[in-house]
Amino acid sequence: MSSLHLASILQFLQKAFVLAAGTGLLALLMSCEPASNGVIDYLHFPPAAVSGSVTPATVNTDTINVGPERLPGDLLPISLFASMKVIPGDGPVNVRYTVYEDRSTSPIAEGVLSDNGAAPDVAASDSTFSGIVQFQILRSVVGTMTVDMVAESGGLKSVALLRTLTIVRANEPPVISNVQAPDTVTLSGETQEIDVYLSASDPDGPDDIRLVYFNSFLPSGAPSSQNPFQMYDDGNLPDHGDASANDGIYSLRIVLPPGTSSGTYRFEFHARDRSNVESNTIVHAILVQP
């Protein structure tokens, strides 16, 4: 290659470099805004979202009780903890959250997160904004919702930080165990009392137990006309035979009046939750003899 040809190539590259540098400088100048005194502000940056979370990420609405029964039309309060770490921009930073049930529709809740050290925010001025996200939904709603968090400073906004919230209905039935009742009762001709007990629990919490009861069946196999018999965990020892309230042990004091027929009586024990889901069944027989 001749020295003349090489010089031409170098001259072309030099012109291209100068043109590219000029174009970048022009873009930088165009992105800056002159202040009222004519001085250009080169430090006008938006805030940036570093990280964030919304907890819990899954809500089981069948653990939220607003009445004696859980109905699809129940309006449920939802409360979440939200947090977002921000790199500040120019001036004070504000962080807002928006909750969408469906992003194609209007939000169902909006609010602000704070960095003031007041609970639930841990520390003031550490650029971590926190708060409680609250809204209401129908119990019939299931699926994925979205919580958006955006920081704003000096009229500029960060890219939205999106976190998903899964709404489920995952009711589990109550469980009964450890039935305690006599196997045999001998009639005395006078009124007799016997106490029966059982343990009842629910994976969704003790408040989910709506009713603990048994049905009794006569020696003939016919059901008692007084079915069902409710059992109690209220600490009412004289009336219900329950020694301690809210300990998960349900009791009932059964009265056998004079003239009670002898024979084998069958008892079927159950529990029912607020979704009207039944527990397992425990059967116990009591022989009543003269």
C-alpha cells in the first residue's frame, strides 16, 4: 500500500471521529436544561429503583374471617408490607405504590412509602422507603395481582418496580382426635351425667373452627331427635364439662335421665369450619346397662 493511500485513509478516520464526538456532545447539550440565569444544569438525574419487595407474596383468603361463615361475597381487608431501595435523584424523593387487580383496568389502591423512620420504616433517610399496602377484595377473587412502586424526584420518575401478589383460596378441613368417653355406663335409677371430650384443630388456625358436634343414635339405630349436640371450648365446667377455654379440647356434659333405655348408643363426632367443610369422623359406642 502506498504512503499516499494510507494518508487518505487516516484523514478519513480522523474526520469520522471528530464528527462522532461532535454528535455526542450535541446530544449531551440538548439533554441539559438552561437555568433561569442562563447556566446549564448538567446534574439533572432521575432516581433509580435498586430493589424492592412486597410480603407476603401469597395471600390465602381462606385464612381471613369476617363472619361466622366464609362466603364468596365477603369483602376482605388485605394488608401487605412493601419496601423499596432507591438511589436518589435531584432533590427530595417520593415513592408511590399502585395496586392493580388487572393492569388493563384502573388501580384498586394507591398510596405512599416513607423513609422517615416511623414504623414500619426501620431507619430514616437511608433511601429505603417502606409502608403498609392496604386494600379490599372479594373472597371470590383468585389469581395474580400487581403492586407497582415508582420513585419521583425533581419531576423525573424511576422505572417502575413491579411485584406480583398471588391470591389463593386454599382451605384445609379441621381435624378431630382423641375422643374420650366411657365405654360402659350403668344406670342407677337416678339422673346421671357423663362428660365427653375430644381435641379439634385446624391448619388454617383455631378461629377457623366454626362448630364441633356429635350425632347420637339410639340402640334401635334411629338418630336422636336432639341431633346435633354442640361441644364447647368455653371453660364452662358446670354446664358443658369444659375445664379450660380455648385450649383446643371441646367438651359436653351428657345427662341421662331416669328411665333411659339400656343398649348400645353410637356417637359420631365431627367438626366443621367456616367454609362448611367437614372434618374426619370418629365413632364411639357407649353401652348403657341396667
